[in-house]
Amino acid sequence: INGQGDYAPLKHTVDVAPMSTTVIEFDANEFGDWFFHCHLLYHMKSGMARVVHYEGFTLDPQLEEVRPKLYKDPWYFWGQADVLSNMTEGFLMLSNTRNILTAEWEVGWQEVDDTEWEGIFTYDRSFNRFFSILAGVNLLGEEDELDDTRGVLGFRYLLPLNLESRAWIDSDGGGRFNLGKSFELTPRLSLSGEAEYDTHDDWEGSVGLSYMVHKYFSLLGQWHSEYGFGGGLQIRF
């Protein structure tokens, strides 16, 4: 593919449909290392390459020196904060391929007597792109008082149509189930919704409409079942 004769790489492209699995069979008729690389709509930096290696093949020393970089599993940090007139919520996340540390918060002050807040700190172990188990702690309070601390154990599962779900049981004998979905109406305009049932607090939900002004922030309008309507910024970092 690059005019280098015997040294030119052999290339073939396979299109894998969203949410599907494709099995690739090939005739490995060339001795040496076979390098597989994939591209997504949103390109990732890790987990994108694999090498099929022949036993007994001696790799060029220059390639041997850089080969361990293929198997590095670096940690990445990112987050999001919604700063609205009625509430604020968001998350901080640190993860590599299989391990995910998450801190979430929700603070609301509109249509309630006292400012209510919640913090969720979890560790997830990912088994595949659909399923992970989680364990952590759920903190709840009002103003500057901590009212309840619960240990939680559960899982996350990506349902068909990219519907995100989370379920857990807690140390007080209760449980919680969440569903969330985002619809990209245009390249910049998106509609999102979330529904939650908690055995301690019953139903809670929100619906929001955001417009992306820059890759780092959007304008956001949102209705929340506990804190009413509000508007502000959604910040990504």
C-alpha cells in the first residue's frame, strides 16, 4: 500500500457495525508479526492495537525496543460539571482499560427547604464494553450535615440503543436503579434524560437540552423532579 515492494504492509479493512461482533479469518501466509489496528468514530488512545506473533520469529531490535508500548495501559482522567441556577451535578473519573474510579455529586437548593446534597464514590471493574461491577459508598445530607452513609454493591450495563443502566443494593437494605439516555439531535444540540428509582426516596428524574458552544462547554437547560427548572453551563474537562 506504500510502494515499498516486499516491505509494504498488507492491508485489509473490515467494517464492524455498532453494538456487534465480527469474526475475522485470514490466511497467515507471511512469517512474522501481524499487526491489527482499529479506528472508531471517536478515536481512543488505548486498547486500539493487537499483534499476532509467530513463535520462533526474531523481531528486529529496533522494533523490539518499542514493542512494549503496545501493551501499556495508561490511566486517563476526565470530568463534567453542570452549574445551573437550581442545582449543580457532575462527575470526576479516573480509569484505565479495566479499572474505573468515579466521584459523582448532586447538590440542589431550589424548591426545597434546605440545600440537599449527595455524593457517590465507586470503583468499577469492567468485564467488557457492556458490563461492569461496582462497589463504593453513597453519602447524603442537608446543608453542612451528613445524614446517611451507605455502602453500595451493584453493576452497570449498557442496554440496546445505548441506554445506560445502573443498579445497586446498599448496606441499609435498600436498592437503586437508574436509566439514562442522550439523543444527538444535531451535531451541537442534544437531549438527555434520566430516571431513577430508590427504595428510600422513590422516583427521581431529569430532562435536559444542551447546545455545544465549544468542546469544553455547552449551554444547558434542565428540569429536575426535585429542584425544578434551571439553566446554566455544562463544563467538560
